[in-house]
Amino acid sequence: MKISTKGRYALRMLLDLAQHQNDGYVALKDIARRQNVSKKYLEQIVPMLNKSDILLASRGFQGGYRLAQSPDKYTVGMILRITEGSLAPVACLDHDPVLCDRSADCITLPVWQGLSRAINEYLDSITLQDILDQQQATFVNDYSI
């Protein structure tokens, strides 16, 4: 399983918004500059996030985007499911129940189900706030005399 650029950039964009949540609405051009990402690419990601009610948008001179909720309400798994679709490691797990004709006799199905469970549990256990806290702890401990 590979996470696409879309998923990675969406996560970076939302982390940027979380870092600047006290700045009000943040313009896409500012996020693009700080993240070294094309503004055009972010414009393609925003509609997906808007549909999922993750972002609040404001138009006009001081317009931009902000998180609809606090960073501890958004998990990496949630964000990646919005941008990537299913996080299933094999196509037969894209549906529940499994629709594969061979599922009753598939000796490897439990392996893929276990992998899928591990991926989802891990990604759903990490929030944007967790990532920010980890970065802050690294920054605080990264000093020299």
C-alpha cells in the first residue's frame, strides 16, 4: 500500500492549519509557501476536505481556511480515507462483507484482514495534535550548548 501525494499533502496542509489555528483563516498561498507545495495542487485537495466538513472556508480579502474542529479530533486514518479512499491492503477487503467469490476458501484472507486491522488501528490512533505534540517535544529536546 502506498499513500499518494494527495494524501500526504492533505495531511501536511491540515497540520499547517493546526499549527496556525490561532491566526484565523489561513490563505492557501501561505500554506503552499510554507509546505513547498503547489497552490494549484492544494486547490484540488480542498474540495475533498470541504465535502467532509473538515474545513471552514471564508472568502474575500482576509479569507482562507481553518480547521472546523480542534486538531485532536482529526486522525491520520480519517484524513487518508478522505483522500485515498479505502486503506485496505488488498482489493478484496474494499467491501464489508468481503465480496470475493473465493473468500470462503481463501487461505490468505486472515493475513490480509490482520494487516488491514493493524493499518487502520495504527492510523486511527494518531491525531493531528499527537503529531504537533511529538514535533514540539523533538524541538524542545533538540538543543545544543
